[in-house]
Amino acid sequence: MVDLDAGNARVVPRWARVLLVFLLLYGFLVGVKFLETGIKAFGADFADRLFESVSNPLAGLFAGVLATVLVQSSSVSTSTIVGLVGSGALSVSAAVPMIMGANIGTTVTNTLASLGHVRRGEEFRRAFAGATMHDFFNLLAVAIMLPLELLTGFLSKSAAALTRLLAGRETLAGAAPGGSPLKDAIKAPVALIEGWFESAGAESGLLGALLLVSGLALIFLALALITRNMKLVMAGRIEASMNTILSKGGGLSAMLVGVVITIAVQSSSITTSVLIPMVAAGVLTLRNAYPVTLGANIGTTVTALLASLAAERPEALTIALTHTLFNIAGILVFYPIPALRYIPVRLARGLADLAVSRKSLVFAYVFGVFVVVPLVGILVLR
């Protein structure tokens, strides 16, 4: 494999990149632990203030959208949410709308990718429709699932039941769990750095800030490098897999491709953005590409599940499972029913037709949906 990232060609064995990814996954888990420890260092008052700021479900939803747009990664934002829940700073019920918002925010990347075709009319029509069908699916899924969750709690209750099954009733009841070599290995560097900061005279507020910043930086860096290295490991295989399976008509096999590729590269944005030029060129139809985006929604939830491994509280696993169940439930609402299956595709086509004739609408849509509405919503509803 030839790696041109450093500016000069050099051969890096694939096994070395895979090994590096495992080391980076460890760094990612350490980052989540830093985040959890840092939040705890701020004290109970910080947790109370943070909870109050997102006590309105719509404010939490908008916060999830905006945070994901700003960091350009739902993996980073959902991992942070898992860390907040794991530290006790957020309840599961307050975090659920934020997780749903992250699903909406992550779609901005492929929507922006479609703008590269804006000067070529028909090509842009296909590209913009290919990008926004993901937007519409997530918006519709949230519009249905959030009210149902607020009324019944069916997602979080189902996730809590799965957590009890996976983590054990004793752990959830508050009994001290058995020792975990993985958690001990994750705690060790955090305890070392925390002790070093304390010996340097850092008080609780400063200590919390230092640990929090260290955790966020490590999460962001580890995920970025994991994505970069796995993209190189998978170089050429992503397009080949999509072409091979999607040329046969898509469906559930295409959805599985979306799941597997997203888990492999740890980024739903890469999976969906790869589709855009293929749809723009007419190589793939919207209906064949559509299931891949749904699979990517499921695949991206693996990052939050991994993050929950570093958390002490079982609620961290509950919110990660809620994220997975939300995406599966959204697919089950739309995809099995022929009359509902392609509603997001039809809406995307309609918007693309308008966008071709009125380019200003494109920028109004992107900034309105992903920046202006969430920002105003947060300010008004806090």
C-alpha cells in the first residue's frame, strides 16, 4: 500500500495500520474516561447546571444537531454524550434527544459534498437528491420517534432492559462490579495524569477543565486517525463493494454494505459521501443508494457502544443502545412498507428540482436546517 499522506511515497503494511487502529481505539476509550473524570471533578453543581440547560427535549435535540455540525462527526458528539451520561452529568432521558440530534447533524457532511457539483445542472440535481434523502430520512425518523419516546420511553426502556441483560442486575443495582482488566487499563493513564495535575496544584475547577479538554482532544484525534487509517486500509474496496452489490439492485444487501463499511471506517459521513459522486454520475440510482445510507445510520452507533466500555455507570451503555435502537426503529417504520419506503427519496428529489432552478435555496437550506434553526432553538428554549 502506498501512503502519500506525509508528502512522500512510502509503503506502510496493512497489518501495521490495523495494529495502529487498535492502539487508537484504546486511546479513544482513555479519552472517554478523561471526559467522565473531568466532569466529575467539576462537582455536582456543574452536573445540575448542565442538566438544566438541556432539560427541554427540543433544546437537547438542537444541541445535538449543532454540536455534530461543529465537530463534523456524530461519532465525536455521541461519544461525548456517552461520557456525560457515564459521569452522571446527564440523565438518559435528557440525552436521548441529543443523540437524535446528532443523527440529523451528521448528514450535513454529504450535503456539503454535493455542492461540488453545483455548476453542472443535471449532475447537481442527482447529487443533491442523493445527499438530502439522508437528511429527510433522519428528520422524519426524529419527528416520529422523539414524540413517541417522550410519551412512552419505549426506546430508553428497551435499552435499559438490554443493559440489564448485558451488564448484569447487580451492576445496575449499584453493587460493586467485578474487576475488569480493560477498565483497569483505561483508568491507569487517566489516574496518572490526574495525579500529576493535582500535584501541580490544580484545584477542582481547573482540574476538571484540564481533564475535560484532554478527553475531548483525545477523542477527536483518535477518531480522526482511526477514520484516516481505516480509509487507507479499505482503499479501493469501498467503491468496489458498493459497485458489486448495488449494481444488483440494493435492498437489504446494500443496507448491510452501509453497516459494514461504516463500522470499518468509523464514519457514516465517509460512507454516505462516497455515494454522492456515484449518484451524481448516474452510476447508482437514488433507490439503490438509499439503503446504504440507512445501513450507515446503524453502523455509526458502534462508536457510542465502544465509548460505553470506558464508563463506570451502566447508563452509558443504555444511551448507546438507545442510539442503536433508534436507528433500527426508524428503518422498521419506513423501509418494510412500500408506501412509506421512498418518501425521503421523493422529498429529496422535489428539493433537488427546486435547488437546480434556485441556487440560493441550497445555501438557505444548509445554513437554515443545520445552523440557524438549531442555534435559535437553543437560545429560545433554554
